[in-house]
Amino acid sequence: MTLQIKPSGGALGAEIIGADLTQPLDEATFAQIRDAFYKHEVVFFRGRELSDEDHIRFSARFGELRKLKIGNPLHDHHPEIFVVSNIKKEGKHIGSYDAGVFWHTDGAYLARPHAVSALRALQVPVVDGRVLGDTQFASSTAAYDALSPSMKKRIDGLQAVHSILRRLDKTQQSGIKKDYSSAVKSDPEATHPLVRTHPVTGRKCLYVTEGYTARILGLPEDESSDLIAELTQHCIKPEFIYRHHWQQYDLVMWDDCSTTHKATFDYPETTPRLMHRTTVVS
Ligand code: SIN
């Protein structure tokens, strides 16, 4: 099967046309998708409804999927599926309702952060005939490449701590109430290089986000927070961004090493949005 790859025209993002993800893919077709994915950092497939089984089978081609703990609403059927939704049943949210409030990369606070995420739109929020709730993605490779030689030299070899507590603080400051106590107990933080070398492409990626990066080791507190602020602002310059306008059934995959992302909460809380996500661990 020959696929059509339609780049967004920006620093990252491409649509892949012609892949039937409802069926197991042959090696040659998967190789085209894999190549396009690592080249464009964010890819999407649209126009075809997938089941959870299709979603899991396809994303597992990229590596081991993270299985979620008991308590995850789909645990009994699909522990690999993380639900992102504002929908409530019997007064309780059926999934994560604050995923993507801040620029972040999934699982940065884990010793083995996520490598690849795949988010599928089961229900998109429509207001006055327009689909809202876009997701923005920023290329951390393009951001790294655009740094000045002196900044590249300054940050070379630095290590940063990524913490769930940072996210908790920021989430609470934004007025959202959320209980992170189990995550805080099990996996509070992890240290990663500020500049990661991508395990597949070998490209350098700036691994720093507003949502999770708490401090840079070896720097005084002020200098550490100033540098985090400078780099995170740099990473989200418009020229590094692809903005995904969702359609129902879209499956969007992103590279968690070479990109960061942020959701857009521009629809009323009562307008339902339902997404299923799988993640490949690194
Ligand atoms: C996420 O941050 O994983 C979810 C992004 C979104 O819901 O748009």
C-alpha cells in the first residue's frame, strides 16, 4: 500500500492518507508510517472510525504500551487506554479533565517517560457549528536548532528535574481542583538531560516544559527558574507550532521526545469532548 504524506508546511505535522488502521498493517506500510512519524514528529489519520482494539494494535507497533493502574475507567477492558474527557457520570469525571492545561510532554516526571502518544477523537466539542478544543504541538528539535551557539553551549550537559508537584501547583493556581496524591506517592519526579538526543533520529531535542520542569540541577534557584522560563518561551514560538483542528475519528500521534503539546479549553464545560489515548514507554 503506498501512502500519501501531506506535510503541514510548518516545522512539524503531517497527515497520512491511505492507511487502513482497522486492519493489521504489513511491514512495508508500517515502515512508511514510522518514517513519516519520526520525520514530521506529529502525524494524523482521519476519516475512519477506529475501535479501541484498532487503536491499541496500531500504536503497539511503536513499542511497549503503558498499562494504567486500577482506577482507570477502562481498566477491565483496556488498561492501555487513558481517557481524556470533561464528561461526568454520576457526578464524577470519566477521565482526565485537565490533561494538556499547560505545555508539557507526557510522563516527563517518570524515569521512563513516554516516547509516543496516540490520541483518538471519539467526540469533539462543537459550538455554533465549529469544532473547538484544538491541540497545539511544538517542535523541540526546531526549537533546539534555532538556539544561539552560546545558549547551546550554556545548556550542554545540564540536567533538569521534572515533577508532578510542579504540575499540581500550576493546576491549582489555574483554579482546577485535582487529587494527584497517588502519583505524588508513586512517581513524584525524574531527572533528564535538558537536551536529549532522540533515540531514533539522533536529533537534539530541548526537553523542558512549563508543565513539569521544576529546576535545573547545579544552578542557583533564580538562575534555574529564569533559564526554564526563557527556554519554555522560546520553545513555543509560533514558527515551531502546529495546531491540530480536530475532526471526529482523528487519530493524532506525537513524539514525546521531540515535541511538547497543550490543549485548548475554549469550549463550555458542558459541551462533551471524549478522547482515548495510548502511550508507548521509552
Ligand atoms: C494531552 O495532553 O495528552 C491531551 C491533549 C488534548 O486533550 O488536546
